Amino acid sequence: ADVDMFRERMAEKSLPENVQERFEDEIEKFQVLEQGSPEYGTTRNYLDWLTQMPWGQHSQDKLDLKEARRVLNRDHDGLDDIKDRILEFLAEGTFKGEISGSILLLVGPPGVGKTSIGKSVASALGREFYRFSLGGMRDEAEIKGHRRTYIGAMPGKFVQALKEVGTNNPVIMLDEIDKIGNSFMGDPASALLESLDPEQNSEFLDHYLDLRIDLSKVLFICTANQLDTIPQALLDRMDTIRLSGYITDEKVDIAKHHLLPKLLKRAGLKKKQLDITDGAIRQVVEGYAREAGVRNLEKQLHKIVRKGIVRMVESEEAEQSPIRVGVKDLPDYLGQPWFRKEKALRGVGVVTGLAWTAMGGATMGVEASRIHSQNRGFTLTGQLGDVMKESASIAHSFVSSHLKQYKGDPEFFDQSYIHLHVPEGATPKDGPSAGVTMATALLSLARNEAPHRTLAMTGELTLTGQVLAVGGIREKVIAARRQKINTLILPEANRGDYEELPDYLKEGMEVHFAKEYTDVYRVCF
Ligand code: ATP
Ligand code: MG
């Protein structure tokens, strides 16, 4: 009966010659095997996989750009430039008549919509969608399968994906491609290249099936939080699209149009039964969920919905009485806000910098303090990486040797044991971009004077006081906006990056560009 079932499955498919041959061989073998023998089981298992693969079965692409735009807009607020990039990508495919031969990489902090964009692309194309994570994957066999002789052998993820979706041209999303690391057995980059690279993947070899499989019709979309840890050979073959995180207004829109309706629907509630005011939504964003993405925002809203339901159920009054959640009610639902309204930190020796990590942009206070005045000295804390430690020494040397020019007591550092700290010690930080911030904190300490205005800055500082370009300008501007800081100092060399930003990010910002430290000094003191 099994044999009939296998034959039936294969009848509907158009088999490549090698598959046809293999199938006949295995069936022949299978028929003479004794039921209950170990080999019977493994052969049956093999045939089961082989016959469930979507040989020659694919879905017809809907190459309709208008429709694609509609789907992307339906599922996402904001992200205009990302949508444009995706549409350009699809347009290219439309022109060629098929989407093939490219790998998209969506990179950005957690919860900014990477997975969600990927799903929309699949849905716009009318393709099946399959997603798996490379994070925590430790064995090449998870990608390429185990040889059949292994006990409990399984095909690799790509074969599993094709079987699951039933077509040979799905969208396959590989999450966390930046987390695939050295703990991996075998060579991750080459295993992945073999499957993703359009030059190689029409002949992808799965060890379990022991057949060459054509993956060239698959559209691969990878996601990552950062580029640094992605093997270069892979990176070279991908089209990178960067998602940088949301400002408050965007998050409020996303909450209203997407997150909340989804949560209410899941809870079986109507909008009028649980009414969270616009003001309250804004306060949730500002007081409880200030990170780059919206995942934590979703969590907080979920909490409100859950507690709202409890209240509804417990209320004495008629069942129908709707619950209204305003700004004043939030502490009841979520506790005290984690973030207060305060803007940038400012005080003697305290300056706000702008940082950029895999979690998105962030503001980062830098504190300098004089521990005692017995001797000259310098100590650093806050989990700083090597490059950042170097910037700190540069800042210290630069400020010590330029005190006269910047109106501080020229002897101040000769008799000062200085401690420089970058709070949130639990987050590792690195890179040279805090140079000007650290120098300003030290100068402020030496002058015993807080910077004159509330602002945030970023820029690499050289020993001679030049201010050099840094990365992540967009992420940093977004982070500053989220903290309601609207005066920034950026390196002159990043002027172009800043000017390229969309208007809604630049609106209301006062930006000073610094070529050398004196430019920073003039704005601050
Ligand atoms: P991670 O790196 O953690 O995988 P991600 O970038 O893949 O994060 P998603 O899972 O796509 O994030 O997004 C988190 C949630 O926020 C989803 O419910 C998604 O639909 C929603 N979301 C994110 N961005 C938007 C947006 N621009 N419009 C509407 N909803 C959004
Ligand atoms: Mg994701």
C-alpha cells in the first residue's frame, strides 16, 4: 500500500531525470525489504521525504507593483524608503519576468518590522513563506542534512522548507544571519553560500536526499541586527536594506493602526469595549517603550488589554460597560513609567553622547568626576571596548594639553585623579564615536561649568582636535528625537548623511557641524 501511495504522490509531479531514477531504485529496494527490518524503516522514511518534495511545482508570481505597494502599505505604517527599495527590487523582477538570483538582507534593531516586511513581500508576490532562525544553529547538518546512514537522520532546513510549503519557489526567510558564529560545526559561510548564492544553488546538495536540488527559484530574505558579524563572502552577495527604528509619532501610528487592533482582535474585543486614548498611547510610547523597535510597545499594550479584560470581567456593572484607559490610568496598568520626561543629562562633567549598537541608536550619558587631587590619574568604567578606551585616553590627553585655549585652569589635570564613566555598565559599548562627548565632559569638569545648553553629540576626536566622521547618523538622530533632544553636534564630514535624511527626521532639529574640537567648544561653553 505504501508503494502505491508513493507512486501516486509522484504521479502528479514532473520529476527531473535523476530524481525519477532514484525513485525507481528505492522503490525496487523497498519492495524486497522485509517489513520490520531496520532498513525497511529508513527506506520508507526516505521515500516519504522524496515523494513529498515539490518536484516541478511552483506558484505563479504576481508581478503587479500596484498590488505590491498596496500590500506593503496595508501592513506597515511609515518605512517609506524601505517600501521604495522593496518596490524597486520587485520592479527589476517584473522587468526580467521573474524574481530570481538575488538575496535581500534586512538589517536593523529588534522589532522594527523586518520579519513583517518579509511576509508582505511573499504575500505581494503570491508566494509561500517559510522562516527559520540561524541563531543557535550549531551544526552544518541542520542546513545540509545528515547522511541517511545516521540514526535519526533528517534532511536539512531547506528541504524541510520546500516540503512544508509545497512549492519550489517560496520566500524563505533566514533570521539572525548575524548570529551564525564560530560555534558552528563546519564552515557556516560556505554552507550558506552553497544554498543562497545564485551561482551555486541550482545544484544544492542535501546529504539526506543525496540529490541535487534546485534552490534558484527561491527568494531568500535574510534578517540581522548588525552587519559586523556576517561573513563577508555572504554580505557581498546580498542587497542590504537598512531599517533604523521609529520616532515617537511613527510608533503612535503603528500602535493605533496595527498593534492595538491586532491585540484586541486576538482577545475577542471590539474597539469600543476597550478604548485607549491617543494621549495614553503616546504616554506608553514615551514613558514605557522608548527602544528603536515596537516589540516592547506591543508587550505593554498587551498588558493593558489583559488587565482591561480582568477589570471588565470583575466589574459589578452591566457587562457591556466599556473600559477607557487614559494617561492617568497608566500607572494602574503598567506601574510607574520607566522613562521620565527629562531630556539630555546636563551638569558639571556630564554630557550626552549618541551611540549606535545592534539595538539601534541610543543616547548615552558620559560622566567625568574628580576623585581626589593628590596626583594625576585616570580611570575608566562602563564596559568599554578597546577602541572606546583609546578614545577616552585621546580625549584626556587632548583636553589636558589644550586647557589654556579652552579657558580652563591649565594645571587642573596635573593634580586630578579623574574617573570617567559611561553608565549602563551592563551594555558593552565600543567604537570611536564618543570621542568629542568624553572630551566635553572632561572640559566641563576642568572649567567647573556645565555645558550651556541641552544637547547631544557624536564624533571621533583625534589627538590634534580634528573631528572625524562616524557611523549610524540616522539611528542617532532618531534616538535623539525619541529623547526629545533637538540640538545636536555632528561631525562636518557627516553633513551629507544628515542632509540626506527625510524631512520628518530633520524637522525642528538644530544641528551644528564640527570640523575640529573648537567648533564643539563654541556651541557648548
Ligand atoms: P526581530 O529582529 O526581533 O526579529 P523584526 O524586525 O523582525 O524583529 P517584526 O517581528 O517584523 O520585527 O515586528 C514586530 C511587530 O511589530 C510585528 O507585530 C510587526 O507587525 C509590528 N510592526 C513593526 N513595524 C511595523 C510597521 N512599520 N507598521 C506596522 N506594524 C509594524
Ligand atoms: Mg524578526
